[in-house]
Amino acid sequence: MFGFINYEGFLVGLFAFLIIGIFHPVVIRVEYHYGKGVWPFFLVSGIVSATASLFIAQRFISVLLGVLGFALIWSTLELFKQHQRVLKGQAKRNPRRNYHES
């Protein structure tokens, strides 16, 4: 019954959980220190990672790159949402930066 255990799905789930968990505080810190203006880095990195996943022959690495790519793309959106939370006073404001309502 348990002669063969496929760890790949478990590991993909674990890595997806870790990647998403890592990007949550990264987005908060990036917005705090640099603002939402660095969004192209997240978007381009996400597109490159997701596109690279299409051309990687090794399935596990391809899946991880896909998860990383879409986590980066989602983080682009979260960066803008975090900026709005800062403007509304729901998140910590960096006293050394000027905030614009845009």
C-alpha cells in the first residue's frame, strides 16, 4: 500500500507555502524602505521566472519557478495595496519618506 510515496507534491506545497510566507514581510519592508516605485522589479522578475518555468525540462524545478513567478507577480499587486494601507494609517509609515496620495 505504501510501497511508493511521491514526495514531489508535498514538497511543492511546502515550497509554495514558504515562498508566499517569505514574500509577505518582503512586500511590507520594500514598501517601507523604497515605496511602491519598485514594482517593476517584482513584475519583471515574476514574468521572467514564470516564463523560464516553461522551458525547464526538470519538472520539479519548473513548478517551483512557476510558483515563484506568480508569487512575484502577486507581490506586485500587494505592493500597491500595502502603499494604500500606509496612506490609510493601517500600516507603519516610514518617517524618512514623503508619501503622496497617488
